[in-house]
Amino acid sequence: MPHITLEYSDNLPDQPDFRALFAELHQALVSLGDVQVNDIKSRAIKLTDWYAGDGNPRHAFVHLKLYFINRRTDEFKRRALAVMQPIVAAHYATSLNERDCQLCFELVDIQGDYYAKIVSN
């Protein structure tokens, strides 16, 4: 923990290098403190079944969800969301210029009592 899930519509002109994008996001989170790089997991999900606004095919979106165990302060959460926005925007610059594109960011608190993981040796 934390986890990053990046969902995106399949009509975006950008094809980011997700390894590079996630490496930048991981480093940005680590720079805030209280986050260990090896605890961060990220994944991208290309959406083929979606509908945005009035259905205009120029509409496009990226929705990033950042999951944390609910022990972080509100200030930390605001900083985490703020530090990620310019990174994602840079990787989707063409989409922002050529489409009616929205980049959305959401932070999800997970109750620590209800989160578990098993780690290999």
C-alpha cells in the first residue's frame, strides 16, 4: 500500500509508457515521506466499454485512483493528489490538446483493519 489504479478510455491518442509513468508517480509519492517505494503497486486498465457525457466520440478520460490505508492526514492526501496531477498531465498532453479530455484524480481510504497481504520471503 499505496495502490494506484489508472483507468483510461480507449480513444486517447496518447500511448504512454506505463512503466515510466508509474516510476515517476512512485518517486513522487516517496518524496512526500512515509511511503516506501517497494510498497507501491500500480496498474493501468484500458476501458473498451464506456460512455462519457453526450456520447461524442471526442470525449475521453483518464481516472486515477490512489488507495491508502486510512492513517494519513488530510494534508498528506491533498499533497499526494497534487503531486500526481502534473505527472499524469504530461503523459497525456496530446490527449488534452486533441480531445475533449478529462483527467480525474481520486483518493480512496482503506480501513487498515480490513486490509491484508501476504509477502513472500
